[in-house]
Amino acid sequence: MPVKKLAKIVGAALRDADHARKTSTDPKWRREQMADRRGTLRTFETVEHALQDREKGEKAKAAKAKNK
């Protein structure tokens, strides 16, 4: 394999990895990933109950902080 072709392949891989690192730290992307994961996990009944309990706790904590 010619060296130039190999250099282009490595360069493209490095650019792709850099783009993935930058995207993964984006807050919007993280929220979308969390929503997607929760949507997928909700198909399992036990996970659904755990998520409901977590959401109740988050709402209660937010209401308590708001009342202070």
C-alpha cells in the first residue's frame, strides 16, 4: 500500500475521532443520548419502574429546593 494512501487513511481516522470527541461533550448531544437510552430501556418493565422512581425523586428534590 502506498505511503500517501495510508497517510490519508490515518488522517481521516484522526479527524473522525476528533469530531466524535467534540460531539460527545456537546450538552445537546448528551441530552439526546440520555433520552434515547431511556426510551430504549423503557421497554423493560423493571427499568420503567426504576426510572419512574428516579423521576419522582428528582421532582420532589426540585420542589423542595423551590420552596426554600
